[in-house]
Amino acid sequence: MRKVTGLVLAVGAVIAPLAIAQASTEVMRIAANNTFANAVSTDPATGSSIGVFVTRQKGDQGGPVDTIFFVISSASGEFLFGGGTLPQGAFHVDAHSASLDVAVSDIAFTSQAGEIPPDGAISIDWQATDVTRTSGSTKFEFGNVKVNFVGTGASSPAEITGTVLGASLISPTGDLTSLHQGTIIVTKDE
């Protein structure tokens, strides 16, 4: 379910403008060559949750662009989140593992809410435990908008350790996912 949710979130920003467009048929093709690492932790004693989602997008020119989105929520409903671009060298990933070590002050935030400590840090290690390879296409329909992911990929559940803003991840779950040679095709019919 996490994998499907991640794919839906990844194209949400693309689908929304297309869904309200007035043309009778539109087609949008987006190259996909991305790597994702995520970690989610819930403390059973307090009910607080932490989620960290990192994406590496390989561009046509220049090096990769690494982004992060993290959210921390408490059982009482308080939360904070932040999202933005990571500095070069903060995120390392290969087919079997990934690591993230970043000072919060080094993230180029594009969105945030709540009191994020400026002297905080996020440090997480992922170690793949298995791999599932996929090839072909996955289709989603949202009313008259259709999204088709075509290509190959791999998803690996991971053993995860780390801290987020001083809080240790407790029994975290997550994975490493790669989309290779992929295309996201979005169509809208009137």
C-alpha cells in the first residue's frame, strides 16, 4: 500500500492542474528515473509518529537532486513537517543501502509547519533485506484523468536505524524503491 500511495503522491502535483484543464484530450509524458527511501516509526508508549521520505531524481543534465519530506505527530494532534532540497552529499544510496545525514539548517525548505529546531539533525540508515522487481505498467484512474506508470523498478523492504530531531526511530518500517527507464503518462478526456 505504501508503494501505491507513494506513486499517487508523486504525481499529485501533475494531476491536479491537468484535471481542471479545459481541452478535450491532453497527454503528458514525464520521464521517471527516481529513487525513494522512506522510514516510518510509531512509539507505542506515547503514540507519536515520525515519517521521513527522501527522493533522488536523476536529471538529464547535471547531478541528481535529492529532496526530503518529514512529518512528526503526537497523539494529542500536534505536528510539524518540513520539506525541501537536501544539500549535495547528504543522501547516499545504492541498490542495497541508503543513508541520510543532514543538519536541519542545511535543508533548503520549500514548505514547513510547526517549530522545527534550527540546530536539529536527521540521521537514518537503510539496509535492504529483499528485493522485488517489477516491469510493465500500473494504471490509476481519477474520474476522467488516467495515470499510467510504464517501465521497470525494484522495491526492497529495509532494516532501518536512526534519529530525527533527537528522537530515535522505534521499530521503524520502510523501504528503498527505484524506478528505472520509466515514463509516467497522464491523459485527460473531456
